[in-house]
Amino acid sequence: MQIVVLAKVVPDYEVPSADFELVENRAHPRYTRMIGLYDENAVEVGVQLKEKLGADLTIVSYGLSDDVQFLRKALAMGADKIVLVEGNSDDPYVIAANLKDAIDRQGSVDLVLAGRQSSDMDRGVVPGLLAGMLDYPFVPQACSVENVDGGWKIAQITETGKRLMKLTGKGVLSITSVPENVPRIPAVKAIFAAKKKPVEKLAEIGARSMSISELSVTIPKMESVCELIPAEDMDDAVRVLLRRLKEERFL
């Protein structure tokens, strides 16, 4: 059995919004880079399945050559190898097409896992596009996966609770964050062992872009206004507060 996890290296997603800076419509290059938050959840689910099923676990990524050093964390967590397609497109269709090519080169892949959305662009569309290209069923917002009777028992988070479903055959799942798939912290021994695991780099294939172009990226201005309400008389203060909240349409 072979499982593939998609992982994207992104700028530090914990940078405070007040310190965030753009350069040419993207995060400033000074920020530390790391595997995306939800992608790490997907890696954790993949490692758990590998441990239970004895599956081969491959990390497939689209990005820069230097991303390998950050992707090695997934190897330290328990993945077997990295396949990196070198490219710098932000077009989700181009990314999905290159990921499909890399997955096709791995032979028979039983399950593809991905984070529910990237931690930089926050689009969450690549897994669905990839599923269409692979002609695999797509299940978004999955939180747990079990191998049952030759198929997959999947728990999916919904707006009102949780849905259980069964997938027969191959599929693409986007993984959301729950306590059961919090990424493990690799042991020191595993970190050193990850440096010896195989890394394969592939050249980007030509793929047509979608008919959507990016015009601009801006950081929203965060403004706050503080209004002090006299509190000598608490009844008057409450009346003033309620009136102001209604005027500002908070009530």
C-alpha cells in the first residue's frame, strides 16, 4: 500500500499581523519558512496509517529547491521519502497538474492526503483540482481515516457536527485539525535519520494556467477606537453603553 501526503512550505504563519510585511505581493523573504499548519495534520494522519498498515508514505511537494530542508521534518515524523517538483507558480491549476505528474510517477497510489488549505494563500482548492485530474473521489474536511474491509472509513467535520462515510477504492482527502492529529514532535534520533532518507527532485512540467490573474494583494488596515464612558453613575454608564452599541450596530 502506498500513501501520498501533499505538503507545502510556507512563510511563518505565526508572525503577528502587526509585523507582517509584503514584498511583490508575497510575504517578506525574511520570515522563517516551514511546512503549512494543516499539511502537518495531514502528515500526522499519514504516519498513523503507515504505522497501522505498514504502508509506504511519500511526501509530494511543489515549490523551491531550498524547501527540502523544511520538508525533512515530515521525514523525521515518519515519512519515507520526499518528491519535490521544483516550480514557483501560484496558480492552483498549475500546482495541481505538477502534483498529479509527480504522483503518477510513484506507481499505484492508494490514498492522497492534503491539508484542508495552505497556510499562506488559504485557498483550499488544490486537493479538489488534483482529485479531478486523478479521477479520484474527493472528501474535504476529513478528521480521521481508518482502513476497513478494503476501503476507508472517514470522519468528516461539518458545520453541525461529524459525518461518517465509507470510501471504496482510491481517493483524495483534505485533512482538518483535531486533537487526534496534532503533529508529533520528532525525536532527536529521528531528525538525524531523516537526513539519510531519499529526496527526489522533478522538473516542472508545462501546464496551462487558469483564466484568472492576480491583480493585487494588500494587508487590511486594523484600526481600533477606544471610547471611555463615565462611570460615576453605573446606571447611566450602562444606558450610555447600550445606546452606543446600538448606534454602532453591535446590538
